[in-house]
Amino acid sequence: MTTLAEVTQLIAHTMMPVKDGVATGGSTTTLIDTALTKTLGLFNGGTIWVTQTSVTYSRLVSTYGSDNTVTFTPALTAAIIAGIPYTVAPNNFSKDLLEQAVRNVLRKIYVLKIDSTQTVTEGADVTLPAGVSNVRQVFVAGVRCYHWEEVVGKLKFDKTSYTGALEIRYAALPTTPMSDSAVIDSAVDIEWLHWASVAKLWRDYYRDHLKDNPVAIELFNEARQNEQVALNVMRTKDLMAPARDPHHGNW
């Protein structure tokens, strides 16, 4: 399972000159690394990711000052101790921008989801559960069925002989992650999400700041190519929502 914080950390490694390290001490709002000797203030307004007990948290950097100390907000629930791994990035792309890019690209793709909570008896209408729509495939008692239509929140069967457990395969947007610990939908390929988010960030940055910068164009094009490759992988893994099955009339 990959969380929002883990994805933004991955994106930051692609987008910015980040520093990976291991803490030598700290508190709930500070991280100290005696080996961190970057220019003072370099990470002000940037982002720090720390991993405690196998959970990654992201925080906004308030200041990076003397004594190799990074101060961040909001506070963690447990103090940072020696041995905690971290990544810190400057403010080229803020924590908010990284998270917004992930949410934005997740709103542009439909993935395959499955509901197995319903049954059908003698071809009676079946009311679809809340959140289930845009049905693509239906299986009855394990057998693929082509004698159905989705009509105003219901599955209607045009033959009466269908009885058994339903497996309803439908297209839906992935769940939108709103917090560090929010898990990315399992139907989403993380490599695609990574590169799609990078492309989104470069597209926006190029539009707003670097209209004639050939490096920005090159980096955007690279991200787009990698995004397409990863998207093709998603298709081969059957993670993308398939086309709707044809409806075979009652014959």
C-alpha cells in the first residue's frame, strides 16, 4: 500500500534537488542531522518527509538554521530520534503543489472497481449500491452475462433465468487522498501516478514561469513519455476500466 506522503516524496526526488539523510536527534517539531551542511535557509518553505515506525509523514519546513536543524509544522505525535530516515526538499514545489498535482491527475482517470455485494433472483431488477454506476461487465454465479442494462441506478435483465451472486465491474474515479496516511487506490499504478504528477507540475510551471526555457520543455516531454509508458502498463495489467460489454437482446 502506497500513501499520499510516499507518492509526494517520490515526486520530489524527480522534481527537485532533495537531500536524503538520517536524523541524529530532534523533537516533535525539529529534526537534527549533524551531516546536513547545506546553505542556511535553503529549505525554508520546503517540505520534509520523515519515516517513523514504517509510516511516512510530510511536513512544511518553517526554517533551516544553525546547528543543522530543520524546524517544521505541524508537530509530529512522536519525537524524532537518532536513526530516523528523512528527505528534505527546497520550496521549488511546495507541499501543497505536490499534493494538488496528485489529486488533479487522479481526477482524470477511471479505474476498474468491483462490487460483489449483490445477488439476482430469476432476473429481477437489482438496485445498484451507492457509489456504483457506469457498469462495464456483469458476472452471474461466475458466468459473464450480456443480457443486462443499467437504467437509473438499477441493473435490468432481459432474461428471467439468471439467479446467483453478482460480480459487478464498473468504472470509477480513484479515491481522492486528502491526508499523509491516505492510501492510493490499489487500481492505480504508482509509476503512472508519479510521472503524470511530474508532467502536471512541469506543465503548470512552464506555463507560469518558463515560457521559453528549453530545459523545462525537455523535462516536461520526458515526463509525458514516461507517463504514457506507465499508462500502457496499467492497460496490460487490466487496471483501467474496460469498455462496456455489448448488450445481447433477448433471443
